Amino acid sequence: MQAVRQDPLLGSSETFNSFLRRAQQETQQVPTEEVSLEVLLSNGQKVLVNVLTSDQTEDVLEAVAAKLDLPDDLIGYFSLFLVREKEDGTFSFVRKLQEFELPYVSVTSLRSQEYKIVLRKSYWDSAYDDDVMENRVGLNLLYAQTVSDIERGWILVTKEQHRQLKSLQEKVSKKEFLRLAQTLRHYGYLRFDACVADFPEKDCPVVVSAGNSELSLQLRLPGQQLREGSFRVTRMRCWRVTSSVPLPSGSTSSPGRGRGEVRLELAFEYLMSKDRLQWVTITSPQAIMMSICLQSMVDELMVKKSGGSIRKMLRRRVGGTLRRSDSQQAVKSPPLLESPDASRESMVKLSSKLSAVSLRGIGSPSTDASASDVHGNFAFEGIGDEDL
């Protein structure tokens, strides 16, 4: 079986990004001037950097790295994300800021204090932690993010593991803390808001997490405890995001009348068994972000397979140098972990191959979408019988 392939963009990516950058700035009618931009760390710590309104994501990322004294060759291990802060103080991830974007324009054009920019590690394989942990600032960033993820329940911890982690915190043994955390379920995962999937049955409430080359779905079947099913990206032949505007029940199809909010769906074709492919659909406002996570996990797998590296040297500007603040800012050490939430339940794995669940076929997504909407998965081509 062959994955659906898409032709690469023609022409210079730098020229294309410059065009998009100018278009975003002109559309929002933002003049080029120096401003202060607030970027948050995973633990809520604020980092204030001086940038231009016309600075791209990479420029802002470099400014944040300079403020924190993060080495240039570790910049590629981190990314900026646009998030929406909820009433309880937790973050809902909207998207990863793209290279061509102007972060200041992106966040201010939303005209809401709910939207923030957050710095978070941008890789999925915990083996890359070793590179980051060699540096003091990198170690502190990973440590602060991990403590935050444990506190919000993204990383699954038993009472005994929680006790061990807190003991390492008290000893200020950050590397040992991270080594233990790496062994925990959902370490380094990105969790999304509660949504709906057709797995294992139609309109099933689920919580989706992305990480470790998989999408994890946590769900509660009627009369049963919390369960989890995992979908490996290497067994996804392809996926796509579709949008629709459903009509309210009983309404007519007259243009501009009675339309509801945009409905986003992520659908992927999954190799359930050696000879059976099946479509699985997740309905979520964060479907685009989920798709971006899938693509970045596949890209990382392909880079690792080819023997490449995600290290990234500082891009030197043409005709000038990046403005950097003379004052640097330390990453604050987070407080000790609080007692584990008793309401959090342990999960039972449905099955590593999903064979314990009766999956209902839903058929292919609608065929009116063009082939260019489908993201082919090159990592799927290398799957063998041992992966099933």
C-alpha cells in the first residue's frame, strides 16, 4: 500500500514566507515598530521581550532564548504556541505558531486577554531530552514543564510514583526527577480539550493526547472504568481535516440563515489489522492542532530514520543582527508537587492493537474533498508484519 503523496510547494519558501508575513501585517494594518511582547513558560512564568511588530516566529523565539540564556543550538528544540487561557487558569492549545507568522500581530489581532503565547518543547521523542538536559537552562525548562504537566494531570502518576517524584524535588535532583518522569505514561504528551469520536462507538466522549508517536484516546464506556486506546502514527495511512457548518434541525438550506458554528473533524485511516484499514474520526475545535501534531511526529520519525538531527543553529539575519536584551532572566523553579488528586482514576488499556474493542465501521469520509486535502504518511510505508 502506498501513502497519498502531495507535491512540495514550488519556489523559494523564504519568498513565500515573506509574502505571507507582509500580507498578515497589512491585513491587520499594524505599523512596524518596537513593542514589548509577553511569552509564558509552561509553569506560568512571564518572559517579556522587546521585538518588532514585523518579527516572525523564529525572531521572537530567538529573542526569548536570548532572554533566558538558552544556547543557539537548542532553539530548535522549542516552539511558540498560541493558547487560550481558561477560567481555571489552564491552557487550551490553539495552534503552533508557524514560521511565517508575526506573533505580536497574531495574538493582538484576537483582541482578547484570554489568548497567550507559550514556550514549550517541540519534539516528541524523549531521547532528545539528553541534548537539552546538557544545558542548565534547557534542564530548567524541561523540569518546569514536566512539573506543570504532572500538576494538571497530563502525565499519569500513581501515588508511589508521586511520592518518589516529590522526594527528588526536595533533594533538588532535577535530572533524576526527569529520568523517572520519562518512564511515566503520557510523559511529554500534549493534551487536548474533551471532544467526541466515533471510537469505539458513535458520539463517544473522549480526551485526546498526542505524544510518543501516537494519539491516545481516554474514554469511559457505559458502566466501566476509565479506559484508553492508542493509535500509532506509523499505522495511519493518511489523515485529513474537514470543516462544515451544520444547519440547525428543521431549518432550510437558505444561504446565510440558521447556520451554526464551524465543525472541525480529524479523520485518519488506520491499519487495525494486517488486512483491514478503517477510518476513525475525531470531532474537535482543535482538529487542526491535532493534525499539526501528527505531521510533526511523522517528520521527527523520518528525520531520526535518516540519521538527521533536530539541532538548529541560530539563523543569521541579512543586513542586521537580532536585537537582544542585555538583561537575562532565570527560569523559576516550580513549587513542590501537591498531593495527587484523588478524583483521578487509573486507566485500563483497551489493547495495544485495539483488538479488545468492537469498532464500528464508518466508511470513508465524504468524497467531495480533493486529494490535496489528504496528508499522506511516509512513515506508513515502512511498516512491517512485526508492527502489527
